[in-house]
Amino acid sequence: MAIHTAIIGAGAWGTAIAKVIADKGKDVMIWALEKETCDDINRQHINSRFLPEIQLPVNVRASTDLIEAASGRKFLILAVPSMYLLHVVKQILSVPSIREGETAIAVLTKGFLPCPRVSDPRLILEALEDYLPGFYRQSLVYIAGPSHAEEVARGKITGLIAASENAKNSIRFRNLLTGKTLFVYSSFDVRGVQVAAAAKNVIAIAFGMMEGFRAIGNNFAKHFGAGTESLLLAAGLNEIQILGMAMGATHPETFTSISGIGDLDVTCRSIYGRNRRLGREIVEKKIVEKFKNIDDILERISELGFFPEGVAAAKYVNMLIEKHKLKMPISSGIFRILNRELEPSDFLKNYLSRLGR
């Protein structure tokens, strides 16, 4: 049987989605940058580096050849980190099935993308449309929602949003992914869903910092409780909605749906959250003190030992705050901490304590 779907990116989320599709009887090809990961999937049927302890079906295969992985597929799902997404997309433009618009494309990557022709960061789908053939304009699908790869791979009940201006393509990917424990819903608010998926990672860093201050017994942390967490969550959601509406979100209810409050809640609270972990380690391990600024963190991000998308998101969200003249104190504060302009303890005292005013 011909391979039905390609997942470009063998991280935890890409691997989990590959398992979901393969469990439904479809052959899936994963593109892995690392030969060791590729061999691991093909020989042991496990991705021990990015999704350990999850046995993969035998109809999940892997390749380090990007063109081979992407060629001739009915569906292609992009799941590489935002920093590398454009580089990967430029490479697959030569694939005949993509050049002719025969492959339906969806994106799992969260964040914003820089654009060399304009100074402002752009939403992922609109940036990709500049490079992909015209067939894909207003036809790409963006998949997001409150989810963690580890849980989805283990069959925990999860809901996602498939957002697209092309209703047919949204339904096609919804049908591809929906299973016994994974529920997928359609949305036309492509911009709102993308903003929510990216900006929530910045708020999760603040959530992790609050957890870190509790862990080290900081004096100010004695005032933190369940209500404090809810206050931060609500204030964070408000900032996400402010940014989303400024960037052209079409449905305010996007932010009270699973792609808004749902995704924010799970990102902030789950033990699997990398951005929450970053916030905690900023306080407990002073993990950013060896970097000069946020650009230095992004250039040397592998030194963190994990990949929090919230670092790049904080940089781009701050650019958008300045462009649109928005008041978003949590997001601004996280940027300044990552840019080494503000100490975390000052952020908590000067920002979080004033959120209720």
C-alpha cells in the first residue's frame, strides 16, 4: 500500500500524530533530521529520544531524506520547530506533488515567523503562503489545541482544532486525525487560532516562574495560591485575546474555546510543558544567566537541553505589542526577563501583584 501521509518532523508531537494516523490503519512516513532517530523508529519502532516508552505501529516508517519523505503523499503535516520551518518548506518546493498542489498540507508548528521583506513577524500560514505554490493560498490547515504528545500517544481523550479558510481541507484533516480518543473540530478563525497557539507559550513561562518561586521558598511566593494561578491564567488569556483581535482574529469565541483557554490551561498546568519548565528553571536554576539577551538564547537554544517555543514567541509578541501599542504586562515582562533587562523577582512583584488593579 502506498504511504498515505508524511509527517515532517520527528519530535514528540509529530511522532504522536504519526501514531494516531497509523493506528487507524494508514501507512505513515516521518522525516527525521537525526539518523539515530530514524534508525530507532525503523528498527525498534520507538522514538526513544523524543517520545520514549511509546511503542509505534510497524506502519510508521522514518527517513532522513526530506524529499523522499514528502513526495507523492496525500497528506503532509509540518511539525518542525518554528525557527526551522521556512528552511524546510523551501526545500520541499521541488516535490512534484507539492508543486502541483496535489498534497494537502497542515501545520502543527506553533509560533510566529520572521519575514525578510517586512519588519514585523508574521503568522505561520500567511508566511508559508508566500513560498508555496498558489494552490495553497487560503487552503492550508492549522492544527492546534490543548494537547500533549505523551498523552495523545497513550490514548488520553484530547480535543484539537483544524482551522482553515478552506472548509473542505479542514474536514479532510479532521477526518484524518479523529479517532476513539482524539476529537478534532473545524474553525474558520485561522488568525485567532494561530495567535492563541503561539502566545500561550509566553504566558506558560510566567506560570512556571511562579512555580519556581514556590519551590525555592521565596518570601513573595507565600502569597501564591490556587486563586493566584487563576488570576494569572485569566490575565494571560486577556492578553492573548488583545493580541489576537489586533492581528485580525474574526471570532472572539476562539479565545474561550479549546484553542484559547483550553490550550492555555494545559500549557500552563501540565507536567509535560516545556515552557512552564523554562519558567521554573529561570528561577530555580537561573538558566538564562549564561546568555546575553534573547537573541543569544535563540542562537544557542540547544544549550537549554530542551526546546521551548516560548522564547521565540516572546521576542515576536513583544515586537507586535510595540507595533500595535498594546498593553500586555505579562508578555512584556517575560520578554524583558529573557532579554536580560529585568530580574524575575522584580517581574513578580511589579507585574503580577498589580494585575488585579
